[in-house]
Amino acid sequence: MSKRKIFFIQEDNMEVTEAFRTVRTNLAFQNDKEIGRKIMVTSSIPGEGKSTLAGNYGASLAIAGKKVLLIDCDIRRPRAHESFGIKVERGLESVLTENVNPKDVIIKDLIPNFDLLPTKHMRYNVTELFIGDKMKEVISSLENEYNTIILDMPPLAVASDAAILSKYVDGVVVVVAYDQVAKRELEFTKEMLSNAGANIYGFVVTKVDKGGLSYGNYGYYNNYYSYYQEYYSDSNGNRKKHTVKKPKSKFGKFIHDIKEQYKRQFSGDLKGKK
């Protein structure tokens, strides 16, 4: 089984690991709850990098000494266990359909402080598993044992599961793959979450082409690092700044504005503002 990228344990890549630490810091500003903080990660369509973000965000917390539980709620296409190259016999699907105690299927300490409640594939009637109160009971039974619980949800274009469970978490992070998701799909995602009354913490733009600094297909916040490198001094001690042309399409402008807002926040231009 091929492993998905958990950069904190697999790679020595400063740009990417620092990017995830930035995600960790920004989410800490959103909620200062010390025990039982619950965060959902979702996207609009498959392949935007939500599971990679969920796993690495959890790893960044665990390395900082926080007790973390990652719950793989993407029962149609479970991927969280692949980050660690392991196979699972049962998981969340058994908890929801067979009344298995969730503590009996949690995999402990995949890395220190990092636990995983995996899931096995189910094709049919998955959404119905989340409509009742069972998932709420599962989360409630575990929240006092962890600093943070992360729910890795399926994309909203595939299923409404994230909207249904958003009422059980403190906030939602939406992963947006640059130049991959259509405007109508992103608008649909926002509408679904808004209609559910979800607290949207923000959007993480991934897979950004940032002039050769990306790591494979992952571009998490990497424009942050290229932004600083644009100001590095040349041989004469002069600072260099790169001017980026604004895209012409409405959706391109939308993504561009998101990227620019993150740049300003990281550079301190918006320090103290939300």
C-alpha cells in the first residue's frame, strides 16, 4: 500500500512543514478550547488534498504535545490509514452499523499523541449513517480524551455528509485546489455549509504553482514562502519584489484574492485583524 504524504514523519522539507505549522497557528486563533476542540476538513471535489491536510495538521498538533484523534469519515473512499501505510479490518463503519465501541477500533499512537479512528469502505446508504444521533454520540464519548478531534469528510460535491455533521464541530476548513475546482462547485460547497449553519473557519488553497518551490503536487501555503523570497536581497543588497499580474476571469480573480489575503496576513500587514 502506497503511503500518502505525512511530511512531518516522512520528509525533511522545511517549506511544507512550516506551511502546516502556519495552518496550525491560524486555527489556534479561531478557537482556544484546550480540550475537545473539533475541526472538520472537507473540499468541493475529490483530489483537492483534504486528507493530506487533515493528516498533517493532526501531526503538527501531536508533535507540539497535543493529543489528537483523526476520524476518517469518508466511508465511500477511506484514505486516512493510507497516510501511515497500514491496513484496517474495521473502523467507523462498524461503530455506526454494529454498535462497536469506538475505543475498540481506534489505532493508538501512530505517532506519539496521534490516534486514528479509521474506516472501511461502504458504498451504499452511507449518508443515512450520519443523519441520526449516533455520530454525535461517538464524538461526545471521545472529546474529553483529546485536545483536538479532526473529522476528515468526503467532498460536498460527492455527498452531503460534511453539511450534516458540521453542527457537531467547532469549525470547518475547506480545502480548495488551485485551478482544479470550478467556481460553481466552490459556490455550491459554501452554500451547503452556510445552509447547515456551519462555522467556516476558512479556506486553504492547495496545489498552487509557485515558481518551482512546490513539493510534488502539494502547494499548501507555499506562495507564502515565495512571497518572502521575492524580497531577498540581490548581489548589490537591493531588495527584489516580483509583481504578479491579476487574472482576468472572475474565478481566477477570486482565487487570486484569497492568495493575496493570505500573503498579507503572513507578512504582518493584517496583524491583529481577522
